[in-house]
Amino acid sequence: MDDYEHLDPDESEYAPVDHTAQRLALLPLEEAHDRLLLTVAQEADRLAKEIAARIPSEN
């Protein structure tokens, strides 16, 4: 049994991933890896900007 079967992604507080994993499964492994890294980097950049906008500057 998968330990995560009881979780419903629609009820989570995480941002939707727009079925990236489903699309990646259709690509060759190397291209899927590259696109996954790009997707993760873009999400990290978005989150960093959102966090930075919420934290007041010291200057």
C-alpha cells in the first residue's frame, strides 16, 4: 500500500502542478529530467519572489 493513498491532492494547500508529471511521462528520460529541473527552478523562483515581497527590507 502506498503511504500517500489517503491524501487528496485537491485538498492540499500546495500550488497546483498542472499535471507536469503526466506530461513528463511521455518524454524521453533525459528531456523529462531537463524539463522537470526547469519546472522546479521556475517554481522556486516564483516562491522566492513571493516570500521576498512579504518580508520588509532592512534598508
